[in-house]
Amino acid sequence: MGRLFGTDGVRGVANADLTAEMALGLSVAAAHVLAEAGTFEGHRPTAVVGRDPRASGEFLESAVVAGLASAGVDVLRVGVLPTPAVAYLTGALGADLGVMLSASHNAMPDNGIKFFARGGHKLADELEDRIESVYEEHRTGAPGTGRRAPASAGSGTTPRASTGTSPTSSACCPTASTD
């Protein structure tokens, strides 16, 4: 499988390549990786989540919010805004993480997830690699994760470009339902 993260996050055809399950899992993995890196140390973490006006942004936003909240992150939904505004608000509000749901200039059926670090800056490639690794370990049930792969693991499409406990727990991504 190729790298999930491209130049600007994870992108793919919404509800085919980029599903709500993937958005949930990537969000939980991001929360756990940032907690392990010490980003959330000493306080309850906060994330800013925004989206573009694509219809798929609504279900992806719900999945991202559910994933972050299940991992112990407080979420500020900022609605439909341009990507630079979400980056700015992440820094201006002192949030620990920002998430933008947009595929920028790509075709309308596409969408994407872009994570911002504290200050509204792009996450370091090493953190994206770790998020992808944690997400894949859960998705595939790789050894050492303490998880079994779901029956559908390995089937389906691969994107072009998890569900959790507290961000400091060692179990990454148990399945959770959302309201």
C-alpha cells in the first residue's frame, strides 16, 4: 500500500476511498500520536475542525469530531471556512490541533483531511507517518496492536493520496458508535 498522506493530507473520492470510518480512525490516531509526542501534556487538548462546502464534508466532519472526542479531545467546530482560516484559528485560539476537510481544487466527488499542528502549521512528515502507521496497525490488526482486523480488512479501495479511549491510553482505536 502507498502512503496515505500526500502533500496536503489524505485525499480521495468521498465515501469510496475516503470513508467516515477512515476519517474516524485517522482522527483517533492523530490524537494518540500527538499525545505520545507530548503535545497535550499538562492540559485537556482542543482541536479546531472546519470544512469546505462539499456535501461529503458533513459526514466526514461528524466522523472526525467523533474520533477526536472519543480520544479525549475537545472540539471547536468552525463550519465552512477556507483552509487558511482554519490554520489561522488553530493558532489564534491556542488549539493543539486543527483539521480541515477539503480537497481544494479537486473534483467535487473528492474530499480530504488535512491536520494542522499547534500554531496552525502543517504537521511534520514524521508525525504524519506515525499517524498513518497507527491507523494502519489498527485497520489491519497488525501484530502488537492488540486488535483484530475487521472482517472486511484488506478488501475495498486504497485512497489516492479508529475510535478510541483517552489520548494517553495504549489502545489506539477500538470501534465506537456515534450518535
